[in-house]
Amino acid sequence: MGGRGSRIFVGMSVAIAVLAGCGPTEGLSLDPPGRSDSQGDNKGDDTAKSHGTNPLDNPDGTEPGLAQITSDKDRTDARNLIDQVKTKGRGPKTGYDREEFGYAWADNADDVPLAHNGCDTRNDLLKRDGEKVKYRSGSDCVVVSMTLNDPYTGDTIEWRKEDASEVQIDHVMPLSYDWQMGASRWSDTERKRIANDPLNLMPVDGSANSAKGDSGPASWLPPAKGIRCSYAVRFAQVSIKYDLPVTAADKDVMLDQCA
């Protein structure tokens, strides 16, 4: 891996892959089952435990999680990256449908890390970010339980497949947002890529994902304040990779998170 000074250019050069689908939405819950009480007070706390990989060191999204960006050098690199994001007004949502981006969790998207491995996108992401992962008997693909250190809330979730919606796969840059910023004019193949790219996919607390909906950063940020600069970087990485602009308000908020 190159030094951090070159990461901005690496992030730009990764400009072709794909993103994948969001999990089902459910009503908000203050204390979902399986949540570790010891982590419950970390919501919105800058000191919440940080897990995963610094997004500046993970421009293709294949490494697990989303670690906090803390050093002055990294925060400067983060702002320089976000500065490269283009802006425009959010277009109409007319014609948007999830199916316009292909069926959810497609393993056959082209030019996407982790694709064409015989395992659907959702399970690929659970394996990428989960700890103590267990599989269905006779399978090395279908995850039935794991521990997730959720970057958005700072909580630790003991996930079981029978409560599947407790962990959902977030599109960091939501698909309907993509549609409004230019993806409506893309080919089906291009939309399938952005719907299944691990760079744009994050297993997270289901309630947090439901609260986010299709919001940009000006309307929604992760409850765990310490992760917000990393979230802004990941949003920028997707934007640059797919040459999709964000609104001016969203870019301003993204820059503020890394000030």
C-alpha cells in the first residue's frame, strides 16, 4: 500500500466499480435485542471505540469497517479529498425504483471487488466486517451469526440471522441520491456496479440505516460523532469514483466534519 500522501490520488484512480443494496427498513428502536449494554452510552460520543480501517487507507472498500480519522495529517488529507467532489443541485426523483439498479445483492456485477465468488453481496459484506463469523452448516457463504462493531452508533451488535434486519447494509451514497445526481442516465450495467460496490456498502445498525433513508450528509450523519469525518471521506470516495456530484450543502457539511 502506498503512503498516505498518495492516498488522495489513489482514491481518485479507483474510478469504476460498484455499490450494493440496502437492507429492509424497520421502525426505530432505542434498544434493539442483541445490543451490548456496555456500548450503549457510546452514541454520539467522540470517545466511542473505533474499529475497522481508516477509509483513506481503503480506497477500494475491501477492508473491514470504518475507523476514526484522528491525526491532523489525515484530517488535512480528508479535506483535500472532499475538496475534489463536484457539486450540483439534486435532480428529480422521477422514475427511481430500486430495481433500476438490478436485483439486490447481485453477485454478477462486473468490475466489482468480491463479485463472481458464488456468494451474494450481503453475505460478502457481513463476512468483511463481522467478527466471530459463523456459517450455515455446509456453507462457506451464508452467515448465520456474527459480532458487528457498528461504526454509525458505536454499539456492538450480537447478530443472528433470525433477526436479519437488525443489521442492514447501508449504501453510503444512497441509490436514490445517485439517481438524482446523474445515475438515471446510466446503463443498467453501470447502475448494477454502484449498487454492489463494497466501497459504498457498510453493515450497520438497522435503526440507524432506517433513520438515514436517502439523506445526504447535510440531512443525516452517523450518531457517533467520532466517525463523521470517516463517513464524509467514504461518501467523497464514492462520489469521485463514479463522477457523481453532491449538493453544495452536503459538501459543506462533509468538509466541516474533518475541520
